[in-house]
Amino acid sequence: MVDIWFQGQACFKVKGKTTTLVFDPYDDVYTGLPKLKVDADIVCITHDHPDHNNSKIVKGVNEGEDPFVIAGPGEYEKKGINIVGVASYHDEKEGADRGRNTIYVATVDEVNIVHLGDLGQKKLTQEQVSELSTCDILLIPVGGVYTISATDAPDIIAQLEPKVIIPMHYKLPGLKYDLAPVDEFLKVMGKESTEKVTKYSISTDKLPEEPEIVLLDPQA
């Protein structure tokens, strides 16, 4: 069983049978969100902005052992988890405005989890789609301004065909900058009555046959 918690902004903690992974830990001073208290074996950083790159806040699971930090495209294998970093852009101008972004696909206990980071491309390239074709669970930004918006997200979802969609990078209480609320994404997807859960637990044999939206309550 794989457990997933949303920590706020684009930060998630993913725990498999033997290994724990954290995506995009944020700086609380910069964001205005609660200070993170997370541990992990592996930390993935999608890009070098303070609301995504605070790897030093993450403690190792084992005493005296720092997490293994991944910060860019490539293929990685650590503690039974395979991770592929796929190059992408933080904007629609091939990085001219906000630079590059790394999309990660992490295989945790045979569940393929794709974290889009601060994706600014309104469409993925065919090469990117090919590299992300095994997507079971999609962690997707929906707040606009710095990333794709709620109205852009369905096109990305259609390209990747995930079984489970978990929105991120939207307006939260205390956040210092103005992103759109997650309600806009839910409305676009026709899921306005979706209830928040504190943790999502999944295994390959329990993946839904039809796409499902899961709204996670921030746990930071």
C-alpha cells in the first residue's frame, strides 16, 4: 500500500512499504504556509524556487542519514524506488520567463506517480508524454499565475490519462501570493462536491477503472 499526504503548495509525502519520498518541500517564511515537519529517504526538487526547493528542512528517516536529493532530469534508482526526471518548462516561452522545470515519475511499490512541479506548458510534447506514459497518479498544479491554470489542466490530464488526479499549487490559507482556489479546477472538472481527505492510500490492484479526483487536506 502506498500512502500519499499533501503538505501544501506542491509538497507531497509518499510512503511505500520500505521507502519514503518527499516532493518539493517549501520555505515557510517565503510562502507564509506552516513550517514543514517531514522526513524522507528521497527528496525530489522540480526547480530552484523557494516554494519548492527547501530540501534542508527534510530530515532523514534513519538517524544520521540525510535524504538523497534529486534535482533535475535523469534516471535514478534509490532504495527500491525508480525515478525519472523529465525536462519541461515553467512557462509557455520555453523557459524565457521562469526557467526550466523537472517533471518526475516515481514508481513506488509498482504505483507510478507523476509530479508536474511548476509546469507552465499548456501542452506536453509527444516526447514528454511518451516518457510519462505509465502515469497512475497525477499531481497537477491548478492555481494559474505561475503554472498552468484550472482551464489548462484538462488538456494535460487528457494527454497523460491518469487513474487518479490530485490537484496542487492553488490558494491556501496564509499563502503570500494570489493563486486561484482549487474550487475553480473542481468546477471545470464537474466535481464541485469533492470532499477533502487527510491521506490517500492506494495499491495497483485498487486503482480505479475510471479517472478519479482526490482532494487532499494539507497536513503541514
